[in-house]
Amino acid sequence: MGDTGAIRVLLVDDHQVVRRGLRTFLEVQDDIEVVGEASDGAEGIAAAEQLRPDVVLMDVKMPGMDGIEALRKLRELDNPARVLVVTSFTEQRTVVPALRAGAAGYVYKDVDPDALAGAIRSVHAGHVLLQPEVAGALLSQEDGNNGQGRGTSLTEREREVLGLIADGRSNREIARALVLSEKTVKTHVSNILMKLDLADRTQAALWAVRHGIGA
């Protein structure tokens, strides 16, 4: 976060009018600061690397490099920004690839402005925004043996942490619930991802649901 303490947001959308509308609304939020804009995936990656935003609002369908490819590139670069995908109801089939590529969640383009601000705050806090129908679609596409047996390598504490990840808890909330430091929780999360050979919290939450841990 910047010196102001506000959540730093980057807007990536190929429609200028959409970016302008998002900026106009978000700039009246006391705890959110729009630090930049980009009109396609390639520009978005460059801006994310230069500006180091906390959250990226990423359109899916853009000319040139689309949002899903940009998500993959950001992951390869180990960019810490949390990405909130912006999509339409007619593009629901793009949500699953976006989440697989590393998105922390998604919102629809006709989202209520206050709900959008809430979504930005939520993913910034470490939550995964995953609606039931999308979780079901992700799980149905998983190989039934994917990760089978890996859970036996988790310690009892790691299984507790994993269950709370599946419940959508942030590291801070997990730390409070288990009376641990956030640093210890981060270590547990890293160990969980390594042992289960998963890339991020979204995949961990899905793995937990599939194997009856947590939500």
C-alpha cells in the first residue's frame, strides 16, 4: 500500500469510457486510489510492474493480449498484485480459465458500484471471491485423481489453516481464529501450496472443498 494507506488500484480495460466510469467512482472512495490505467494486457503488465498496485481490475476480452494471458504473465513475473477479473454474464465460460490463471475472483460488468468497492477491499484483504456455480465448474473439470493422497502429508495445523482458506478467510482472520501470528500463517499457507503442488489460494480452496475440508 502507498503512503496514503489507500488500496492502490490499476484499471485494465480496452474501453476508455469504462475506465473513466470506474475511475470516477473509485476516486470518491476514501480507502481506494486509482494509480493507473491500461488499454490491453501488455500495457497492463507493464503498468503493474512499474506501479506495483495492490489490486488490478482486469477485463477479460481485449485486443492483442487478453486478460487471461496477462494473468499468466503476471504470475510468471511473481507480481504480488491481486487480480479481480471483470467479465459479463455472457462470458461466464471465461471465468474458470481466469481463476486457473491466478485471478483472486471476479465481478460482472454490471456490478453495483458499492459491491465493486467491497470486492476490491475483499481481495485486497486476502479473500477469494468464488461463487458456488463457478466452484462447481472448476471442480467438475478437475481430474478425479488430481492431488489424491497429497493431503496425507499435511500436518493437523496445516489442515486447520486449509479449512479456513476454504471458508474464504484472509491470513489475518486465520491468525485470529487460531491464535497465531500472521507470519506463522503465511508459512503454513506456503507449506500447504508446496505439499499439494498448488499455485495459489484459489486452487487451495478448491482442493479443500473437493476433499471435504472446510467449506
